[in-house]
Amino acid sequence: MRIETPLTERLGIRHPIILAPMGTAAGGALARAVTNAGGLGFIGGGYGDAAWIEQQFREAGNTRVGGGFITWSLAEAPQLLDGMLAHKPVAVFLSFGDPRPFAPAIKASGALLVCQVQSRDDCMEALEAGADIVVAQGTEAGGHGARRATMTLVPEIADLLAREAPETLLCAAGGIADGRGLAAALALGAEGVVIGTRFWAAAEALVHPNVQAAGTQATGDDTLRTSSTDIVRERYWPERFNIRVVRNAFTDRWHGKEDELSANRPPETKRVFAAIAAGDPALAPIIAGEALGLIDAVEPAETIVSRIVHEAADILKSSARLVR
């Protein structure tokens, strides 16, 4: 079973499914598994640990994968891009910042430029950078994002691209975890999807099993967007972005009390990083999105991809009948 779109043709993949480059969760093993399942895996460069990035590209082996960065963080250590490009990634995925300073090097390397956007203005910046693929990310997504919802942002960006850059491909992101999400994204005008949370709960993801277990027991109602998680981790994000996580004892204590948290940060930071190392979901951030309500088990990436494709194909073939 295959679903062919302009994205599958451009990337040389079987299915229009891309792994979101999720910080330290999307390592080489997960990226390799998604690619081998017919999608395209990305290694998440996150805030930029050169040794970790090197290790994960080694884990991916000779598999065709891409790499991603948090763009504003990459601007603080731009040499990391050269290190990633040395691995000949299929594409480089930039999110949360101006991609234009990095576009020339990416394009010169032969890699495709993927730009994730959260607004029309972001999209225009991406087009100025020469993006080959734009990813319209809705606020339902896990991890960092902004305020627009997937359902309206995707078709709005699709219309903008049709007018301004019809050769640029579009993917949808945010709240997509099954075949219904893929089918809906295609109906909204996207050529494929970028999936994070469903692969966060993959067997190959670099997420502590205790944290995954807590996430798969949660629903979309159990998530919230907050700044408290970034404050305690000393991650200084641009004001327009906050992070979606699953509520736990930490967010119950500190969400909405960010000024107080800032004043108490050293001991709280020590406690949270100890919880991350121990896999304690009461205090460690559970960085996942509203799609958790669609997930009830940790499974191999191959199983996840196969199910999404078969569900979407069935929906696209039989979801509705036209009646005159």
C-alpha cells in the first residue's frame, strides 16, 4: 500500500510521512526506522550538542535521513550546521527562527531546505529563504509552537503557496497521529505530514520508558502550553513560543507562577534535571501534544507508519459518497 503525492516524488520515499526532528527524542535509530518504513526520518539537533549529533548520524548508518535545528539556537552556534551537512542529509529542517542566514549553505550542499512555520509571516520568510518544503505547524503539536490551529493554518498556507510559490511543497504538523490525520492533511491542501508525538511514543525514540508510559496514559485534555518548563530548564525562548507538555506535579505547582519560579530556579532546576535523568514523570517534562489522546501504546515505528498509511488509504477510498 502506497500513497503517492508530490512530496513522495520530491523526497524519493514511499509514504508522505516525515518524522519531526524532536530535540533529543528523534535520534538515529528512530530516524532510520521511519525511513526504512517508507517515510523520511530526521535527527533532532535540538539546542546543538555536536557530539550527540555525530553519534546519532552514526546510529542512522547509511540510511537516508535528514537533520533539524531550533533556528534561533543554531544562530548562537552556526558551526553546527557545517557538522551536520558533512553527513550529507537529505534535507535540513529549520524551526522557530529566521532561516535565511542558513539557507545558502544548505542549498549549496544539495540538501533540501525544510522550514516549519507558525504564521503567514513565517511562511513569507521561508519563501525568501528558498524553502523547498514548508511545514505549517498548529498549536496542537507537542513541544514548542505558537497559537494558530492546524485546521485553519494548513489551508491558509496552502492558498498562499499556490499564489506565491506553487513549486514549494506543504506539509501539515500538529495533532496528527493516525490515518485520519494524514487523510485530513491531504484534504486541507498539504502534500504530506510531519509527525512528532506519535513517534515520541515509538519503541525507537530516545524517551525514558517511564515518561512514555505516563504520556500514553494521558489524553489531549491533559496537555497544556506553558513557559514554566523552559524557565526551569534555563531555555530562553523567544516570547511568541511556548511549549506543550503533559500536566504533572511540576506544572501543577508552577504553571501560572513563572515569576515565582524564576526566583526559585536553582533548586527547582536541580530537581527537574535529576528527574529527567531518573525518568520520573512527576517532575520531568513530558513533551508531547494533544495527539496523546489517540495513542495507547508504545510501538515500533514500522508498525506506526504502516497503520497510518493503511488507515488513510481506506479513508481516502471510502470516507464519503457524492450524492446529486
